Amino acid sequence: MSVLERIQGPDDLKALTRPELATLAQEIRTFLVDEVSRTGGHLGPNLGVVELTIAIHRVFDSPRDAVVFDTGHQSYVHKLLTGRHDFSGLRKQGGLSGYPSRAESEHDVVESSHASSSLSWAHGIAAGRVVSGERDRHTVAVIGDGALTGGMAWEAINNIAAERDLPLVVVVNDNERSYAPTRGGLADHLATLRTTRGYERFLDWGKSTLHRTPVVGGAMYETLHGVKKGIKDIVAPQGLFEDLGLKYIGPVDGHDEAALEQALRRARAYGGPVLVHVITQKGKGYDPAVNDESDQFHAVGVINPETGLPLEISGRSWTDEFSDALVELGEEREDIVAITAAMMIPVGLDAFAKRFPQRTFDVGIAEQHATTMAAGLAYAGLHPVVAIYATFLNRAFDQLLMDCALHRAGVTFVLDRSGVTGPDGASHHGMWDMSIVGVVPGLHLAAPRDGQQIPLALRAAVDISDAPSVIRFPKGSAGDAISAVRSVSGVDVLAEPDADAVDLLLVGVGSMAATALTVADKLAAEGLRVRVVDPVWALPVNPVLGDLAGDAGDAGRVAVVEDNSVSGGVGSHVVQALRDSGSDVPVDLFGLPREFLDHGSRGQVLDRVGLTPEAIAAKLLDSLR
């Protein structure tokens, strides 16, 4: 039996010898490469935290002591050490989540995978236990240097440092990266700490040498130790943390398990909040990951474990179409600038950044700052394009509303991974963006139906100079282009019968246009006449939809299909627009339910919630007959 197979919980770790711990670390890395190469997932981050996670579980007593992982994508090792060894269904329907999950284990605390929140969670847990008289229970927050670029983390640090007896340990997992290399002043500061360790060697020499000196040696060492803070300020300025009131320990080699244990035990015994600065290497132990300069295998699909190369070559993605379109516009217009929040490669801005480095801004994991900065850039006469995942726009709603919309700023937001994203689960589905932006006065929203529509939408969006605009599209391959049979005042008609009168006006929003066309075919097979339209610009609602609905006649219906929450989505705006125009035509709304959706493939999730052509057609048949 391997060492890993013997580990069914954290207590099993504490009986292992040093050689067994080294063997365990190697077995975990082999396991991760073998399993994640079959399923896809966050490989690089987990290879980097093997020894760190082992040390945390040897020093602390989970679940009595709470361990909070920021973002949680680096929790695979934690899952293994808490008895979850079946990775065959990782990120698949019915299998392990790619993030911590309370439904899976009492050892999992925070499920949300949005970065920079762990310190606030940990502060609340630790403070709550103090209030309850449980001062002997510790809380550990594991946060990456990338997540420390988020403002929320610093709001938490400011408060944590003020509570001098809080039993809280902050572990900074410093691998110089989030998705890509961490940028900004904090990154520079951590780099200084990472590379100036002379004072530690000096004090080690002093301790070993002076203690051998009779009579005065010990006193001399104590004097030397007394000026340690001054020496640190000269050769390793970690004052950024200690001046806030946080005890600082480090830097510690994140792949030296014994050193990690020693540092964590010191932190645990301190009696107040401590920051342990750990240096790790993303992708550690797997050459294809270490040698990948772009993101060191932050997230991979199905790959060949020997080479690290993908086994499946996908077609052009929605992101590829946006990336090329933005570069083309950048060539034409010098006022276009691009902003992202630590997502340069995933959202396709890397090509624009390479071509126009002075016009590209990566602000770190700081969506709020990115949004208000964009308002400032617009005021300065530029047109910013803010490219982020749809789920992360949630975090910047106030800035979108008050800094961009209120000030009539011409800012374009490009939301990648909208709708159902699949294996990343509840916190990554981009299913609220259209509900959120729908309440913003003056905002324009386009949802391209295929990849060929993205350049058209982007070109139109950057021409809007007096209001924010949004373009949203899903994850994955863009698929085949869908041609319009005609256009009516900006609304594309995708299919309709020869007769003018129809039984149903079917509105397909964005990528759901293809679903709407299939629904129309199924209804036509039942003898029903259906007109399918793409509104192109979904918000504000084009009044021509009312005219097209009127063509349906008194007995007709309207249906709207979208991959956004049905609550507050585009469909609800269509209903309001029809009622405002005096139309009382019945409207059926098809979208995602108001609930958090578990991980699974996009198709599985859509099937589970009844957002498939078969399910939609069946419901409409009942309504139309």
C-alpha cells in the first residue's frame, strides 16, 4: 500500500516519518498529473502547494481549526489529505468539485472561487470563535500573492492587524503568479522579500558563533537580536506587514516541509495574527508545467501526461474572435485601450498587449479598480475595453453603476464565459450579468449569436461614447455562423415561414439563437409557424420587437430564450417593453432558474434545468395548442 493510500484524514499525516512525508509528496504529484491529465483541471497551482498543504494539516487540526483557501482552485491536495481519493469524476457531474465543497467534506469551508475574499472569511471565523470563548481554535487563510492584489484582501488585513490576540494565521503562497506573473507594487515588494535573505543568514551565524564565546557571547547575541528589526528594514524591508501590526515570518521555502512546519508552529504559538510568507513554484515537479511560460498549466484540458500536450484540438473560440477583432480596431483607432484584472491570456488580451503594450493595463485581481480606472481613462479621451469573465462583473457593479453609467462614460465591457460555463460550477457560471446590467440606466448590451458577430458588436460598442456598453459571449468554440434572412431596424430575422402571420415569435438571445432555431424546427414539424429573431442588441429592448410580435396576431405568442437567470433577464425586459407599447401578447420566458447550479458539462447543466430544444419545444407546444 502506498503512503497516499494510507491517508484517510489529517490525523494519519501526523504519524508519518520524514522519509514517508517525502514519499507522500512525490506520490501526490504523480497522482495529480495522472488524474488531472484525464479530466482537466487546475494542475499547476496544486503541484505547487503539496508540501505546504501537508505541513498545514500536520500543524493544525482540521476541521476544528478552519482552513480557508483563497479561490480554492489549489485545494486538490487538501481533498486528498482529507480522504477524497476518487478523482475520476473531477469537475464532472456527480464527481468532485474543482473547488472546496461543503457537501463533500466537513474540512471544506469556503466554496466561492472569487479571489481575495479568504482573509475576510478568516477574520470573521476567528473573531466569531473568540466571541464564543473558543480561543484555542485557530483559523488559517491560504492566499496567493496574486489574490493579494485585490483591494478586499487589504481591507481585511487592515482590520485583522488591529486585533492583536486573534488566533489567525495568514499564509501567503508566493509563486509570483495568479494566472500569469503578478504585477504591481505589491509584487515588487514581495520580490524584495523573496530575494533579500541576508539578515537571516547573518543572525544564524551570530547565534552559532557568539554562543561559543565565553561569558559575553550570549549577551552580545541578545543585543544583536534586539536590533533585528533595524537590520530587517535595511536588507529585507517587510515593514509593509509589520508596520500594520502583523507578525511576519519568512520567507520560507515552500517545498521544504520541515521548514514549513517549523514556521507554522511558531505562528500557531504566537497568540495573535501572523503572516507566514511562503515561496513556492507553480507546477513544481512536472517539467511541462514549469516550462510553460504563459501560465505554468494553471488550468488544463485533457492532456498527454508524458508531454503535457492537449489530446483534443478545439476550433476557434469566441475568445479568439474577440482577440483578433480588438487588435484590428486597435490598429485603426489610437484611442482604444484595454484593461483586464489578472486575466490577460484567458480573455484574449495577450495579442493586443503584445501589439500595443503602452495601451494595455493589467491591474491584478481588482475588478472594482479596473472599472473605475476605465471611467477615468474615458474622461481622459480614450475608449477603454474592459475584458473579464462574466462572473467577475458581479464584483464591480457599484463602479459600473456610479462611476461609469452615472458619468456617461464610454466604456466597453467584454464578458467572457457568460452563461453556463460547465465544470467550474456555481461560482463561475456567468448567469447573472444580464440581470445585473439590466438595471443600469443608459447601458447597451449586445449578445452575439456566433463568432462572426463579435467584430460587428465590438465595432458598434466602441462607437458609443456617452454610456457603458457590454458584449457577452460563452466559453468554448464559437461554432458555425448563423445567417439572417432579413433585418428589421436592427433586429435580425433568422427564420420564418412564407406566410406573414405566425403562431410564435421566438427571440433567441446570444448563443441561444442556435437553440431557438432547433426549437422552431421541432414546432414546424408539428404544423406551427414560428419566426425566430436575434435582437442583436438585447438591451435596451428594440421597439421593433413589438411590431414583429404584432405580426403574430391576437392568437400568437412570444417566447424568449436566454442563458441568463430568468429572473431579471432579457426576457423580463421584453415583457415590460411589450406592455409599455400596449401589447398584451402572452410571453413565455426560458432561462436559468434562480438557484446555484452544480458543476457538469454545459450540455448536462442545460439539460438538468430544462434549457434544451426538446424541453423548450415541449412546453411551447402545450402553450400553443
